[in-house]
Amino acid sequence: MKQKTTVTAKENKITEGVIWQQLLLFFFPILFGTFFQQLYNAADAMIVGQFVGKEALSAVGGGTGTIINLLVGFFVGISSGATVIISQYYGAKREEMVGYAVHTAIAFCLAAGVLLMIGGIVAAPMILRAMDTPADVLDLSVLYIRIYFAGVIGNLIYNIGAGILRAVGDSKRPLYFLIASCLTNIVLDVVFVVFWNMGVAGAALATILSQALSAVLVIMVLIRTKDMHHLDIRKIGIDKRMFGRIIRIGLPAGLSSIMYSSSNVLIQSSVNSLGTDTVAAWTAYSKIDSIFWMIISAFGISITTFVGQNYGAGKMERVRKGIRVCMGMSLATTIVISLLLYFVGVHFYSLFTKDAAVIEIGIYILQYLVPVYFTYVAIEIFSGSLRGVGDCWMPTVISFVGICVIRVLWNLFAVPMKREMVTIMFSYPLTWVITSILYIVYYLFFSKLKVKKVLTSS
């Protein structure tokens, strides 16, 4: 027991070191990891777009990506409750509770993976039709998404395993596993799509095999570690009390993911109504756009773990200072990335397609949305901070009202009045600004971060 505590104290510097340095040391591995995770779909999109056509490009992005985010995001959001709990108990050095959380989280992911596999294969075609997916894209989209969900368990296992490692301050090994997995995906994409002419089926198969590799690697690390988060295959199972805690914290995150994805389903339906060229341009933009999202989400994950461990250690002043530092770093980075994407991002479209009409629409989308990225920063940092202290339900309500309700109303009433891309896109800055204001007010005047509180026994 004494040896384990010594190892933990040496490795865990999140509660002790210089705040901005600790955030950056945690941020960069997450950023690079997110980059390689995004490269999965980008590689699929680039290869099928160049070697198969714009219909295939639309099939591996567009509506299929939205459905995957909708269904997978819900369960990943729920499992994030385990990450928060583990970071808090790890910061408080409560080994037994960390063990319960790890084994319960893995068991939950296995069960959720089976449900997702069945639900995705059965329901995806109906959802794609409901989204008005263009007829020349529909069959390819159904094929891609069914293969993807057949192997979705690997995705869930990797995400929860990586979340466990990050919760205890290990953000490097999840990065290494993603690099290996992503390189595998690219090689398999070339083999299946370019040489074997398997089209979108080859792209989907390459993705699930690569995700399975990352899942195996992360499980091996959890089994071999001697620290608190050690995984014993024989102990995998649902601890009812711990599962209840995970659900209480994770369910709001899962619901938030559904809200974001549901509103994006509606937006995708509006985009689909404008034709295949617009769908292909929107798909390509989403891959370029992911540069910003992987950066801001890396800051969000970093502050969640930072807040969780320091909250568990009872260091509330360090928690508040960390949030201020992370907010400043996020805003500065967003401004730099926005300028780069605005002036350089237009050249990325040629990586996805040679179609002039698609590229023209894509450049218009990019130069409209990039300048308003900064309006989203407060949402990510404050929601991540609040998750770190287990304050999840009110942020869910804020996101529901500010993002989901307003975006749905806009697409139901404003878009039909002027069905153009600019009207559809305006829903993003509109909802980001409103939601950011709501988060700022809640954080400053009503959140539990304004009250000194430490993790208590339960």
C-alpha cells in the first residue's frame, strides 16, 4: 500500500505544480490525441473523396457523422461521469473507490457497445431517410454506418480507457495509442479503398479495425499498471452504488451530447435539402473545422481533470485560478487558429475534392463561421470546469435552452423563410453567444464553484 501511494504522489503533479505549465503539459498530449482521432474520419473523407467521388465523400461524412455523434456521443458522455469521479477520488487518494469506478465503467461500456451495435444497425437507415439524405448518397451512407456500428465497441472501450488514464494524469499513452491506430487506419484505407476498390465499405472497415487496435492497447495498460486504476478482468462488473454516481454525473453530459447532435441533425437536414454539392462542401468543412474543435475540446478535457483532482484535494482557490488561466489560454489560442484558418484553410479543400462547385461553397462556409469561433470558448471551459466538481445538471439545462431550443426554433421557423446556407449557418453564432452569456452568469453568481466545498466520503 505504501509503495502505491509513493508512485501516485510522484506522478500526480496536477495539484502541486505551476498552473499554466500543468495545463499545457496535460493539454498537448490531449490535443495531439484529438488530432489523430479526427484524422480517422479525415483520412476516410480524403481518400474516398479523391478516389471514389463526391457521393462517397458525402456518405462518410454529412449525415453518417451526425448519427454517429448522436448515438456514440450519448454513451461516451455518460461514461465521462466515471472520468470525473476517478479524478476526484484519485486526487483524494481513495484507492478502493477508484477501483470500483474503473471496473464499473468498463462493464458499462461493454453493455452499451452491444446496445449501440444493434440500435445503430437497425435505426440508422430510418434516421438517414428522415434527414432527407440525397438519394444518390443514401445507399452508400447506410452501408458505411452499418459497418461502423458493427465494430463500435472498440470505440467505446478506447474512449473510457483513455478517460481513465487522463483522469489520473496520464495523457501521453492515450496519444501514443491513437497515433498507432490512426496510422493503421490510413494504411488500411489505402489498401481497402485504393487497391482493393472496396469504396465506403473499405473506409468503414479500416476505421473499426483501427479503433479495435486502440481499445486493445488501452486495456493492456490498465491491466498492467500497479497504480490505483489497475484493471482486473475478473472484477469487471457493475457496482450499483458506483454506477449510480457515474450516471448522476455522466447522464447530463450524455444528454448534452444528444442535444448538440440532435440540433445538428436538424441543421444537416437543412443542408441536405440544398443538394449533393452543398452536402459535400459541408462534409469537407467539418473536417477542416475539426482543427478548432480538437483544440478547444483539449482545453475542456484539461480543465475538467485539473478541477476534478484539485477539488478532490480540497484546493478550491487553485481550482478558480486554474479556470481563469485556462480561459485566457483558450481565447488567445482561438484567435490565432481563427486567423490561420480564415487565410490558409481555404487551400485545404483540394485535399477532399477537385469539384469546383463544392470548393466554392466550402470556402464561403469557412470564411463565414471561422471569425465567430471565439464566441464558443466560454461554453467549453465553464462546462468542463463545472463537470470537474460534479455540477452537471444546471449546465445541461443551460445548453438545452441556449443551444438546442434556440437552434431548433431557428431552423424550424427562420430557415424555411430563406432557405440559404447563410441562414442555416447563422444558428451557430446566435446560439453560442446566448449560451456563453448564460454560462458566465451562472458561473459568477450561482455555481458551486463559488462555495468552498471538498470531496466528502459517501
